[in-house]
Amino acid sequence: MILFKRPDDLIDFIQKKRKSIIKIGFVPTMGALHQGHISLINKSKSENDITICSIFVNPTQFNNPNDFEKYPITIEADIEQLELNGCDILFMPSVDDIYPENFQKNNFELGYLDAILEGKHRSGHFQGVCMVVKRLLEIVNCDVLYLGQKDYQQCMVIKKMATDLKIPVEIKISPTIREKNGLAMSSRNKRLNETQKESALVIFEVLCFLKENIFEINIDDLKETSMEKLIAKGFDVDYLEITDEILNPIAKAEKKQTIVALIAASIGDVRLIDNMMLNNANKAE
Ligand code: PAF
């Protein structure tokens, strides 16, 4: 694996490689890698000539300074995992490399996506995500960008930004990878103590409960019972929402519609998000 720290060095390298046709896959991360990230690396490896992973804890997407300070950093273990899984290039820029003095800030038009769910509870978060992803895409110049469904709203936001700005990249979204007990893999899980980890299983249980009952019980009652389950385990819930495919809340479940459940909740000072497709109307029978 080749490690690049300076954007210009990576840009030069890619320009040279481009002469002998190559397809580049890119997995952006903030490090503290887990099997979810590795599944994206593996997918990219199977579909591209070169796979680039970036590790950059992006300060502009943290609305809470405490969350930024406590974000887990496990660089040595990350490098080991990436090497073990055959990642070709690791890009690990500094904050000054990504946001130099002359950096031009865009204001990204994200519409309602910036005002609901994560957008509502983490003001400025998606502007920061778009800022860094746009910059990273300019540097890595990839053909395919790999994202995880765990950040469902982030995937929609990045797709919108890429479409609006006509960034020529294909975006592929892969399913959430879970621990055997159902807990969605997340870098933030590293900050949970054993008791909190045990309590966190309730998020998956609630999502399964919603999936099992979405056509049996009305949505208001489902939400109320689910909230009670989360609160009983000590969670402070930012939102528990049941929406259509593009995140509009629904009041009634219909079989012909894609239905998604999304949860954001904190235990102690660790905030977790998860989601599940309750009904997939796009899936061929
Ligand atoms: O999902 C993440 O880890 C981050 O939001 C991303 C896409 C790497 C941008 O910093």
C-alpha cells in the first residue's frame, strides 16, 4: 500500500496512472476502521483497478466539539487492516492540506435534507460533509465512490451534491454491516463501555420490531412503543422516524412504497445512528 499525505503527490500519481487506463474506486473514511469500512474496500477492490482509502477526521462536519475531540483515532490498526485487505493507496492529509488558507467555501443547496433528522439535530453537519467530500473527490479523481447505508441520509446528501455539481462519479451504497448480535458497526462503538454496548442492542431490536409490525400496527403506536423501549434502556432519543425512500415521514404504511426507519439516540455521551429498510418496493419479487 502506498501512503500519500500531500494532495499534490496523490494528484500527480493518479494523473500518471490515468495514462494507462485504470478504474479507480474510493472509500472515504474518518479512520477507526471496522468491518463496515473493510467491506467497502473489498467491494471496490473487486470492481476497480486501484482502490484508494482516505482517513481524515473532518473538523468541519462536527457540530459538537466534544464529539470531535473524542473521535477514536486508531491509525496503526487502520493501516494494518488496510494492508491486510489489499488496499492500494491510503490518503491521509492534514487539516491544512484539505483546507488551505485560500480554500473557497461553498454553500451547498441541500434543501429539506439539511433541515430534517441529522440535518436538524446536527446543524452544519452536512455542509461540512459536502465540503470535505467535494474536496476529496477533486483530489482522488475516482470513478466510483463507495458509501455505507448506515449513513442513509449522508448517502442521499452526497448523491445530491454530486448530481447538482455535475461531479462525474458513480456512487455505490453498500448494506450496513452488523455485529453478530445486530449492533451496526460504527467507529463510535469503540467509545461504548460494556454495559452501554449491551444496552445499544435495543436499537437493532427496535428496528426489527418495526420491520415485523409495520403492516400490523399503526405508525403512531409503533413509534410510541419503540421510543419506550429505547428510553427504558437509558437512551436519549434525538429522533425515531419512519419515512419513505427519500426521507419524507409517512403516517400510514403501504406495501407499494419503500419504507425506512431511522434512529439517532445517545447513551452517555455517545451518539449512535442506525436505520433499516422496512419495506423495499424496488426489490423484484
Ligand atoms: O461517513 C464518514 O465517515 C464521513 O462522513 C465521510 C464521508 C468520510 C466524510 O468525512
